[in-house]
Amino acid sequence: MQNCTIVNNSATSNAAGGIRNQGASPIITNCILWGNTGPGGAMGPANQVTPGANVDYCIVMGGFTGGNGNLAGDPMFTNAAAGDYTIGTGSPAVDAGDNNALAALVTVDIAGLGRYQDDPMTPNTGIGSGAIDIGAHEYQAGAIGIVYCTGAANSVGLNGELSAIGSSDASMNDVTLLGSGLPPNQFSLFVTSQTQGFTANPGGSIANLCLGGMIGRFQAPGQVMSTSSAGTLTFPLDLTALPTPMGTTAVTSGQSWNFQAWYRDSILGIPSSNFTGAIEITFQ
Ligand SMILES: [Ca+2]
């Protein structure tokens, strides 16, 4: 069972109003189990899910003993009383799931909105490449695009992240790429392509290039970046002039573009380079 939200059920006999497991070994990942009650209205952890299940990267009311990545904080549903179990700003569910739990073909949440949406304001505390949330709904916020590739651990002990905010409506020309978790004050360069790919350690880099095909570099005057003293990048895109090897081109509705940032880094004090995660934005 993956990315389910099981809330406010009640049982009048036996213990668990949430998931009652008897004689099996269910694997429950990226789920929210909250507000479920047993007999007499009891709301302890055992009323959410029977002990002994394989529970990982879940939010369990009262906490779950064992497993990996489980949380106990309030999932902050938008409006549970009205049946709206989307998660609100600041929810511990955001970017805290196991990205490997879902089949690769699953790219949307229960509402049909994009999965693996990175919230630029929230560190990715889950596992694997991407930024999947816990529960049936993915937090959308102002984030656009889908993270499909992760950066390598860098000299500040983080995996550089890339996210985007703004509008995926190409005609709005309103997309800003945001890098975070980077070494401070380092030379950086964004790259883009309509094609995804995978090249391990290009040019001796610590990390992997996740673009393929016709890769354009943002190297025009004003486009070459330096990470900030806080290790971040803020890069507003001009969607009317994305670089390709044959000059610039305008983004049009229906196209998907992939972005990644290269940056100077070091490993064990030896100069090298690294990449942030990569993000795909599909434009309307
Ligand atoms: Ca997310």
C-alpha cells in the first residue's frame, strides 16, 4: 500500500480503525494514518495500524515504533472537516516520502496533479531521487515541474536541489529556477534540453548529467551564475529565448523542457564539479 491517506475511520471492536492486520506482513509506505479510532474512541498508534506491519515513510498518529522515516507530526490537512485531505503549507508530509516506493509509471497524485513536486521552501527529507510527499495528495504550492533526477552529495554534505516556481503557462513567461543546498559563492551554469538523458560523471564531474539530445547552455552575458553565500541560485528564465546549440528558441505550449545546474565543487579538497537535481517542466 503506497501513498494512501487513511483518516477518521472508527472500529467498534478489535483495536485498529485504520489498518487492521491479522496474520499478514503488509508493506505500507508513504501513507498518512491519522484520527482513526478503536473501541471507545481510542486514538493511539495501535488504532492507526496494527503493530507488526511493515510501515516506512508514513505519518502515524502517535508515532509508529520501528520502520524507517516514519513521522508523528500533524499532517495539516487543508480542511479535514470538509473532506479536503490535501496537505497545507508546512505539513511534515511535504517532500518526506520514499521516492522509490511508487511504480515509475505513477506520475500524478489522487487529484491528477503532478507527483514528485518539489517545494522550494522545504528540505527533501525522504529517500531517493525526487521529492515525493507522504499521503494521497502532493503539495502543489507555487512549485511547477517534476524532479526526475538527483544531484550527488557535495562538499557541504548536501545533494543540490533544483526546483521551479511561477507558471507553466508558456505565454506568461514567468518561471524562476531555484537552486539550494549548494556550496557558497561557486561558479554555476544552467543547462536545458527538451530531451532527458543520463551521462555519468561528464568531464570528471562528481555527479551525473540528466539531459540528453540538444543541450543548450545559459552562457549569454548575465546568465552565468554564482551561488549565493547561502548556497542558493535564483534564475529567472526568459521563455522567449531558451538556448539550444543552434541559437535561442521560444517555448511553446505542449513542449516539455528539462533543466539542471552545473556548479563548481570539490571532493576531499580536490576541485571538481557537480550537478543539481534535474527538473522537467511541461508547458501549457
Ligand atoms: Ca513534494
